[in-house]
Amino acid sequence: MVHAYIGDVPLSRKVYALLSSPETLPLISAISMMEIAMKHDAGKLKMGAAEARQAIRDLGLQVIPFDSDHALRLYGLPRHHRDPFDRMLIATALAEDIPLIGSDRQFKRYKGLKVIS
């Protein structure tokens, strides 16, 4: 089912295998969902609310809300990124002690952040 939603997004074999594994607890941040909605509204992504809801169900994703612990983790976070979405995702991953999937080289500059690329 992962095939249906990755489209042209390049994934490493490692990431694809991880996402396809039944042993993986697939998570998505509410921040990522906000970014998807904003890109859709800007005409940069063809995934409306109904499709996003269906993708979450189909992929069995658990949504992680952005909460006060995540916001507080932004304090003192190095400014390797200016993108507020990336910074919120990094803060969430650090606060939850979970890996972040991404190919952005800047992610690896954050001490303690586990990155899967």
C-alpha cells in the first residue's frame, strides 16, 4: 500500500523497507499534515482532505499531535533550519525520541536526532 502514496517521492531502499515492514509503527506528525494541506491549497500537491484521511487509514498511520513539550523543545534548538515546519518536526522527534525520515543533510547536524534516509 505504500506504493499508492509515495508517488514520485524518492525513497531509499532502507526507508521503503522500513515503511513496508509490519514491525514498524508508522507515525505522522500533525505538522506534516498541516504542511500537506498548505501545499494542496497552494496548488503544489494534489492530495485533498479526503485523500489525506484515506492515506492515513490505508497506511495505518498514528498521528502525533504537536503539543507543549514539542514546542518547548524548540528552545535552544540550533538554527540549522529556517523552515518552521522542519524545526517543529525536529523538535517533535527529539522530544519523543523517535527517528525522523528525511534526506535533508541539515537534519544530521542536530545533536541527538536520529535520522533515517
